[in-house]
Amino acid sequence: MRKKRLIIAMTGATGAVYGVRMLQHLKPQPEWETHLVVSDAGVVNLKHEMDMKRADLSRLADVTHGIGDIAATIASGGFKTEGMIIAPCSMKTLAAVAHGFGDNLISRAADVVLKERRRLVIMPRETPLNLMHIRNMATVTEMGGIMFPPMPAFYSKSDSLAEMVNETVGRVLDMFGVDVEGLYTPWEGL
């Protein structure tokens, strides 16, 4: 049985916890293989927000690719994946994806996912938004990408930040068919 492959990319925007939590949830699931790419700013942010080193993060992934390795497997459409999640996604990376500027492995892999008509989920982190941010989000959406800003859902009445993160992570992973049991309870109405 071939494992389902999922690319997780992390940039320097705030919200490293989203990418980390996704990898933690996917690690024990034997049917999934994770491919991680982290920008240099993402490593800085990881250390600042979570007091984590690159090596600690890499241990959570099945395969780790260097940001400059544009000859990596995930840079080719011939390498089958279920898609890609950029969590968190900086406005710089969003602009690169929106305009096909594949200058590093994150933007190149996102370009591949889009051209192969696979699922691309971007978790943009910025506020307030300027017009170019909004236009870049619209451009990626028009190309088939999904914008998923990590906004907490208050209707779940979460008691902690961890529960809010888990709900967002669960909703994103569910889009790829990942078993999300234990992360959140889907809305069942009132």
C-alpha cells in the first residue's frame, strides 16, 4: 500500500503552532507520509514562538526538504501527493504563489500542486489586510487554492488556545481526508 503524501510548509508568519500540530497529528498515522519544508524565517519564528529547533521539527516529519532544494521530489508533478498546506503562510509566500514566483521550494511545490490540480490550502497570517494581500488571496483562489485563515470558532466554546488550534488543524486536515478524531467535533447544529 502506497502511503498518502502530504506537503506541510511553514513560513515566517506568526502561527508556527499550526504546522507543528499538523505534523504531531499526522506522525502516528501509518497511512500518511509528510514532507516538510520550512523557510529560514519560519525557523526563526518556530524558535521564538515555540522554543523549538529545526531538528525537533524535522523529527515530526517523515521527510524534510531544504528550502533551496528545488530539485527535491516535491518540486515535480510526477511525484504524487494529496496536496500541500502552508501553515502559517506569510504575505511574501502568498505573493510568490499568486504570481508563480518559484524562487524556493515552498513556492515551487505550491506551483506544482496547483498545476497538477491537487489541493493547496493556505493559512495566511496577517492583519489588517491591504488591497494587495486581498488580491493575492483572490488570485490563488481563482487558481484553485483554498484560503483558510486560522480564525477561532467561538461556537465550540473552547476553553483553551490548544483546543482552538486543534479545531482549526482538524478542519484543515479533514479537507484531505485525514482521520481527525480527537482534534475537534464537527458542527451538528443547535
